[in-house]
Amino acid sequence: MGKSYKNLLLSTFAFMVCFAAWTINGVLITFLVDNGVYKWDSSQTGLLLGAPILTGALLRLPMGTLSDRYGGKYILGAILLLSAVPIYFLSFADNYTSFLLLGLGYGISGSSFAAGVAYTSVWFPQNKQGTVLGIFGGGTLGAALTTFIAPTLLKNFTEGGSNLDNWRRLPEYYAIGLIIMGIIFLVFANNKRAAQEPRSLIQLLSPLKQIRVWRFGLYYFLVFGSFVALSQWLIGYYLNVYSTSLITAGLLATLFSFPAAIIRAAGGLISDKFGARKVLYWVFGLSCVCSFLLIFPRMEVYTPGSGISAVKSGTVSFVSDTLIIIDEQKYNLKIAGNQTHVEADQQETKDLDNKTFIFPTKQTWTQPVVKAGDKVDKRQIIAKGVTRVYFQANMWVFTGIIFVIAILWGIGSAAVYKHIPTYFPKEVGVVGGMVGVLGALGGFFLPIVFGFLLELTGLWTTMWILLVALSAVCLTWMHNVISKMMKQEVPDLIRKIEHH
């Protein structure tokens, strides 16, 4: 058993290093664009963020299959060493095409998950698979390490931005880390393959005919793909929406990446104890709720309010911001503090920004629409009402909610992989690889879709609308499948429940 835990520890650290390299673009590309080194729009940036994710996604299935056949030690070790080559040459990139091609190259590091799952699962019995794979999945902590450390390294390398070309040292350090971890893993890890009869490639891939595999893949598209996408996208989100520095944005993005990785081990334990389906019900449901709460952007909305009308006909003799007089009849106007002019209104917005508001705040006032000498009729509007609704979308409230989302998705990622050894004990590599492919494709496509939605609407929060819809689809599909299974297995019990 000591050997089992040794190999679990080695594979987890190997995956962590690979994951850190896999998500380097989230910090590096954002830094280069934010500092004007390269002028790429949000769609181009989204594609660069997704390029390594795409390669990692597409290679997960073959790497999982190879690990089933030859053992994960050599496959995972090779991934570490091969990833170091393109990430090193990233330090020489000088145009969009080179960044894109090299990103696709070192994206092989993302396939380490499928190799690691196949390798790790063979060392432990089925009743511990949820916990063990949850611990291994904690290697996604690599994303948190990148968002936490890389911004500071870039600041130091570039001397606070005065020598921007020194960003090239960052990928060199990452390449060194991959090589060191690759050597350690190949020297100290033990190889082991799942006990199974030799099978052809068609036989190995036969489980992919089952719709269950693709359903698990959709679940993983949400809980893992969205995690990968946001681990990179949130840095730009904080920079643009809340005007933070790159280091602060990295720290806040780490508050998202870190709990998702750490809680994944607990998610496996919870899934072993309570069942993966019950866990996923809570994950998908709360994901809908939390994503919905983030849909509303920071905004100021002006809308007509309750105005003032003349009680009788007459001639206006006096008009100010606070008073209208018509033939000795006085009408007092409502003001919002001292905000009676546009300039003062802008100052009020700045004052509101310096305060903390959890919920929207409302202000109402009236503005004269007549001038001295005007003749007015009875019931004519002499001062229009204005209502201003201000929603701050407070940064710390936002960070708190995405912290909760990160925990949910971390638990959900472990719960999804708890299913695989249960239903496919002899095809963990290939099925885990396919589910990993679909999940990682979320990390590729979502930043591109986020960028498209941002350009289309100009609203950063449109991404949360997409995630609400995705969460709802996962929840609905899972519930329908479970309801169908229950009706098939225990129809009498279902009828009793429906009549009570």
C-alpha cells in the first residue's frame, strides 16, 4: 500500500506541474495585451487562451488509451518532457501565429490528466476510487499556482514594466520545471497496467458507443471545462471590470482556482460516501443559482419617476432646482442630496463607488420642465420625475460567489470521475480520456464564446448567462435519466410516490 500512495503522490505532482504549464497563457497573454506589447482583440485573445486547451483535450483520449495498454509511468513522463520543448520556444515567439502554434504544441501537457487517471486508478480498489481520483485531481492546483506566482514573476522579470521584453524568461522557467518533474517521475514512479486481456483498438473504444459516456462528458464540460476557462478568463475580467493591477487580478483569480483544486479530494470522499448522483444534483442546482446571481452587471439605470403636475392653470413666475411658483402656488421639488446638475450627479457616482453596496440602491428626484413666463394648464407636468437605480456589482461579493462556484465545480469534477471506474472498470483510461476530452474542450471553446459574447454585447457578464444555461441542461438531463431508470426498476414505488 505504501507503493500505491507513493505513486499517487508522484502522479498528482506531475499533473500539477503540467496543469500549471497548460494554463500559462491566462497570465502571459493577458500581460502582453494589457501592456500593449501586442494589440490583439478579445476574440484573438480567447483563441490564444484556448489553443493549448484544445491540444490537451484532443490528446486525452489517445493518452488514456496508451496508458491502459502500456502503463501510465512512461506516458505521463513523456508528456512532461515533450511539453517542455514548445513552452521553451515560446520565449522566442514574436507574432500571433507563433504564439498560436506553440500554444498548440505545449497543450500536450493537458493530456496528462487522462494518463494520470489511468495510472492512478490501477493502484487502488474500487471502493477508494472516488477519494483517490479526487486527490489526483487536486493537481488542478497548478492553475492556482500560475495565477498566483506568474504575475509576480512577470513584474520582477520586466522590472515593473520598464523592460517588457524580459517576459520571455517566464516560459523558460516553466520549461525547466517540466523537465525536472519529468525526470523525477520517470526515476521514482513504478509502472503498472490494468489487468485485462489484450484487445484491439476497436474493442478498447467500444464503450464510446454508450450515451452514458457522452452524458458524463457534458457534466465534465461544465464542472471542469468552465473551471479551466475561468481560471484564465478571470484575470482579464478583474482588469477590465474592476480596474485592478495584474498582480491583484492574479491573486483574486487564485481565490477561484485554489479551492476548486483543494476541494476535489474532498469531493471524491463525499461521492464515495453519499453517491455521485446525489452530489451532482447539488452541484448543478447551486451552479445555476450562483451563476444567475452574477448575470447582472455593474450599472446605472435612469428611468421616469413620479413627476409634479399643476393643480390649476396659471403663469410660471419662478423656477429653480428646488421650487416652482405658479400664480402664488408653490411646488417644492425633490432633490437627491445636492445632485441637481450633471456634474454633481457624476460626483455622486464616484461617491457611491467608494461605498460598499450588496444590493441595488435607488434615488429619486424631480427636475423642472417649465421656465418663468410659461403658461400652464391644470394637470400639466411642470417637473418630471427621475429614478436612478445603481448596482455596484461589488468586487468582493463577486469574488465570494465565484469562490462558492469553484468549490461546487471542484466537488463536481470528482463526482463525475467517481462514475467511471464504477461503470467502466476495465476501460478507465479510454472512458476517462473521452470524458476528459469533452471537459477540456469546454476550456477551449468557452473563452472563445466569452470573447464573442463580449464583443457582441459589450457586457462581461454575458458569460454567466451561458453558464446558467449549461448548468440547467446538465441538471435536467441527469434528472430525466434518473427518473427513467427509477420507473424501469421500481415502477410500483414510483406510482405510490406520485399519488402521495
